[in-house]
Amino acid sequence: MSVTIALPCVGVKDTACLAVCPTDCIHPTREEENFASAPQLYVDATDCIDCGLCIGECPVSAIFGEDDLPVEWQEFVEKNAAYYR
């Protein structure tokens, strides 16, 4: 299981979620060289423990649990996964 970062993060990339993630599975961070060019932040489903801490921390409500992701944003599951390939 994992959470997904969706459309509200695009162009915003607020990093509040990074501070609460216990597994450091959200990237890119501000320290990574591709931070400026990345359109959004992404969750690594392999490392995510589905704790949900990031969901409440996101100021633009861009992070969703598996069952809460709006249908119109389902493609963001693949976008998050593709970032880590």
C-alpha cells in the first residue's frame, strides 16, 4: 500500500510532507539537483509504509490514500511509480 501525490502538488512542491515522512520516500527533496525541474513531488510506493502522516501535513491537499484518490487523478499512481523507474 502507498499514498499518491496528485495534481494539487504540480507547480507547488511544498515540502512540508518531507519533514514528517518516517521512511524518506518522498522525492525530490530541495537538496536534489532535479528539484527545480520536477513538476511535483512523488512517493516511492516500495518504501512507503502508508502511515498517512504526510496526508495531513500537505497544505494543498495533494496527497491521498489508496482509497481516497479521486477518480480523475488515478493517472498519478503511475506518474509516482514512473519517477522511481
